[in-house]
Amino acid sequence: MAREFRCPACGETECLHGRSTAAGTVLTCESCGHEWPRDDTPRCRTCGGTRVTTASRVVLAGGRATLESIVGRQLVPVCADCDRDVVRTYIDRGNPYRPAT
């Protein structure tokens, strides 16, 4: 899941650098020099919530005629609030999340 980082002091999103420390990653803004710890909490792209989990989504390949075959699985983030139907239909039942058609 791609995340956008923004300097809390000046709002810069481009000129940011991170360095590893014993406590985690610290980000530094080149524009204003502000430093802050990176928040590694997974967040939903839609609502910004933190009730995000990982679901297994099937990767399909077309076969002969109208048949499709499962050729792999991909882990995708799903939000318990925004993706409620996906979570209920696929994760709670133990079935993989189907790709968008």
C-alpha cells in the first residue's frame, strides 16, 4: 500500500528523507529541517481509519473458452469499515477476495 508522507511542520511531501534508528524510522524534511518518527500504523486510503487488515485476493488467468484458472494469490489491504462487504463475503467465510472484473 503506497503511503504519502507529509511534514507536520510545513506540509512538504517531496523532499523527505528517512533514517533507521533503534526506535524505528525517523523522517527529516529538507525544506524546514523538522524531524519526526514515522507512523507505521496501516491506514485506509479512503477513510484514513486504522481498522485495516490483509486479505488474500486470487489472481486469475484466462483458459480455454470461458474458463478461468487461479494462478496465484496476492495480499491486499482491506478496511473493516470501507470494505465491509468484501470482509464479510470473502474473509469471514474463508474465501479469497476476487479481483475486480
